Amino acid sequence: MRFVKIDLEDLVRRIGWSGKHADYICIAGDVVVVVEETERAKIDDVDKLDSTVQAIKEGLLSSVVPSLSRFTKLMAVVHARRGIDPMVQRCIRSRTRRGIIYCSVSCDQHLETVLREYIKGARP
């Protein structure tokens, strides 16, 4: 299944949201994946994911992207190109709860694999 990649900078400007936010979201059917790109993962990056996930759950972003209101699966990913500190890794894993999966990836190929595998089970 194909997905649509949406840059969150433009969306944030349109709705006037001043909170922390991730870099982009990918949408495929009823699946939403929130991605924060960084060189080295920090706790602040996880906080950005949390803030964006909360905004999606509360419907803040669905006024601009209506398909966000129909998600059934939600994943938050930190894409750290130069590695992830073990403490940050533990923080990411501890955030995974029912209905929301948090994970980290360290290269472009791993990100593509995670997206493909997670989106594969999406409904059209």
C-alpha cells in the first residue's frame, strides 16, 4: 500500500499551533505514522513525538487533514541517523501503549522497512 507524506511545518503554520511537533506524518488508509528526523536522538525528540501524537488524538490536525480523524493504527518513529543513546531508547520503548507504537530507526532503509511492514496491514 502506498502512503502520503505530509510535512508538518506547513500544517502547523496553517492552524497556528505553537507546540513542539515532529517533522512529518505518513498516512496510508487508516494508518498514521509520525516521524521525527534527527542526527542524534534526544529526549526532546521523543517529546516532539508525544506532542504530535496527542494533537492527532485530540483532532487538532484533522481540521487541515481530515483523514487523520479516521486512524485505527498509530506509530511514532524517531529516525536518528547517527545513533540512539540507550537511555533514549528505553524512553522510546516505555512510551509504547495500547494503540500507539513508538520505535526508533537509524538508517533510511530501516525506516522504509518499518513503514512498509506497519502499513502493510492497513485497510484501503
